[in-house]
Amino acid sequence: MKKTTLIAAFLLVSASVFIISCGKDKPVTSESNDVLTTNNGQIYVIDTMNSKAEWKGFKVVKSDNTSHIGTLKFESGEVTVKDNKLESGQFVIDMTSIENEDLKDAESNGKLLGHLKSADFFDVEKFPTASFEITKISEAPSGSDYNTVLDGNLTLKGITKPAVFNANVKIKDGELTIATEPKDINRDEFGIIFQMPAAEGLIKNEINVQMKVKAIEKK
């Protein structure tokens, strides 16, 4: 038990995502918000084929030449809707599905993905999922580019931390979409402490994450 706890204390980001206790993984540490949302309403099930989380990592200088971009797939998730308003939601991300989109050379792409999946970063063998559970839903301030503020608990590599995303939520004809604002997440807070030698370019502590979710009303 002690050995397992020590191993699991080596933690993560992104990004992605987003691990609620879904039977597969349980948080190693938790610093979470109380859940204030309700599950009273109609259930909408996430369309995993048309939903994704996008990530972007940078070296010290943020530019197209010093960054990597990619995607993650959702494993599962559902939300509840009442009176045409979002009431609650939780999403599970498949960390083993991480992909890179900027490296076109197959060998370089494979090396990057292998490193991201290793214990240096996401350690997907021990932590195959990440999650985001909505704990509070608020209307965005007037003048914002987004219509909703989503407070929640983000779990990555076994660590749960509160996280807030601005989002545009749309509900129409039995379909719900959530598009969050791109948000920087500090990887150090989730145990991703790997750093390359300075000569190769230091990696920024922030990983940028955006979620694009589509859910269909459950009949």
C-alpha cells in the first residue's frame, strides 16, 4: 500500500484534459471544489466520435516554431439539461489516445508521443484516463466572448485540482455543444516536472488545453 502510494505520487497535466472516480482510476491526491450542480434533468450522452480535447505545449518562447499541438479523444461522458439549460456534466478523456499534429515526420512524431506517454509526462500506463467534473455553472459576465463559466474538478495523472473554464454552451434540437476557451494549465501542479537540458530549449510550465464537446439527448 505504501509502495503504491509513493509510486502514484509521481503526477501530471493536459489537458487535456481533464480523473473522476469512474471505476478505473482513483485520485491519488485531491484538492477539489464541492459539487453544487444537480443531475435533475434530461441526460445527454457525449458523442465521442465528434468530441475532442486540443492541447498545445511550448518551449520558453511561445511561437509556431517552438510549440507542439495535438488532440485527445474522450472515452465517455454525459451532461444533464433542464429547461434548456446545462445542469451538470462530467467527462472522461482517454490519455492513451494522445496525438500530435505538427510533426509530419513519422519517426519524430512517434518519439514525441512515446515520450508524452511515458512516466516523464502523462504516464498513461498507470493513469490511462483524465477527467473534468463540472461543480458549478454560472452565466458569463456581460461583454464576454463566452456565455457560460464552468467551475469544476480537473483530474490528471491522479491529482485533482479546481479549474475554471469560460465556455460557449449551445443547446438545440436534442444536441448540446460545449466549446471552452483555450486555457493554460500549470503542469507542475499535476506532477509533470520533466525538463530538457537548457541547450535544447526549456519547456514552458503551461500547457494550453481546450475542450470541444458534442452530446446527444438520450432517448
